[in-house]
Amino acid sequence: MAELFAVRNLRLCTKDCLCLYVCPTGATDTENSIIDREKCIGCGRCAAACPSGAISMVPKEMPPQQPKSDQVIDALRVLIQSKNQAELVASQLPGPLAEAIRRSCRLMAEDLCREAGYMLPQSGNTRALLEHLSATEACAKELADSLLSSLSFNEPAPAAAAPVEKWRCTVCGYLHEGPLPDDFHCPRCGQPASVFVRVEE
Ligand code: SF4
Ligand code: SF4
């Protein structure tokens, strides 16, 4: 079984300090809210004691990213696009419920991106993204380098792929990646391929 350590969700923590008193190593600090990874032995007592469900036990080493078939990834992409479309529709409606739906659609689209295999910690894709940020984004370099040195990646960064064509819908701004067939229609606003312009990078 993977070695575990405890993490605290600050939004759920009610600071009653039960975790502080059950921890055998003094790893949980309710003053600064940080659980010390160096001291945590992964016993799970804090998570079991916490009345708010604020502590989770997570593996120190993530499993390698599982390969997904093109069919599954294509299905996830279609679902992501449908969430994008729903987000756009909700953003044009008034009221707090519409705003809640807009945010919910965004969240689900982000989860689907993770499911599609692009954002797993310790994966090769994450490593490639951090290396790219370190090399190209001055403001993100320090953070990217720090993550690169502290994460134990379990697979190499994938070989750099050939540049992908990108097309922008001039009506709604939707960004399409890959070849643009003549019969293509914008999944957001339904406009034909003729309204798309190529994005030069
Ligand atoms: S037991 Fe849970 S709610 Fe209480 S201080 Fe610890 S993390 Fe926060
Ligand atoms: S898992 Fe155990 S050692 Fe780690 S913080 Fe919780 S109680 Fe302390």
C-alpha cells in the first residue's frame, strides 16, 4: 500500500484542535494550519478524529498515469466542449442560479481535463508543463523550479509534439485545436468554419 501523509482542507477546518491532541508526532499545527510532512508518519489518527472531514490521507507517491484510448479521450473532449457551451449560455443569463450553473460547468470542465490525463501530479505531462513554464514565463519560473525539484515524477516528460494548428471563432472566441475541416461548426455558437481565423503563435 502506498505510504500516506495527511493534508488539511482549511475551508472545512473549524479549529477545534482534536487533530492536534491525537497526533503522536506533533505534525499538525492549528496555529499556522500546516501539517508538517516531515513529521507526519501517516497513521491517520487526525483524519479519523476530525469532526469536520477536513483532513484527508493522500499517497506520497502517485501511481503512474494510466493510458487512455483515443476513443475515451475523444469522448472526454466532447464532454468538455459541451460544458464550455453550457458555461457560455449560463454566462448570458441573469441571476445567482445562472451564475452557480456557470461556475459548476467550469468546474466540471476542469475535472474532465484532469480525467483526460493532463493535470495529474507527478505525471510526465505535469513535468513537461512545469519545464515549459520555467523556460518561458519569468513570473512563474521560481514556483515552477521549486515544484520541479520537490515533486518526484514517476514518468519522463513526453517528447515534444509537433505544433498544433489553432483556430479562433471570430463570433464567440472559441479556440479550436487541430485541422479545421470545411464542414466544421463551432461547438459554442454553431458558426461555420469560414468564420474561423488561424491563430499564429
Ligand atoms: S480536528 Fe479537523 S476541524 Fe479540528 S482543528 Fe483539526 S483539522 Fe481542524
Ligand atoms: S497522520 Fe498521524 S502523524 Fe500525520 S498528522 Fe495525522 S495524526 Fe499526525
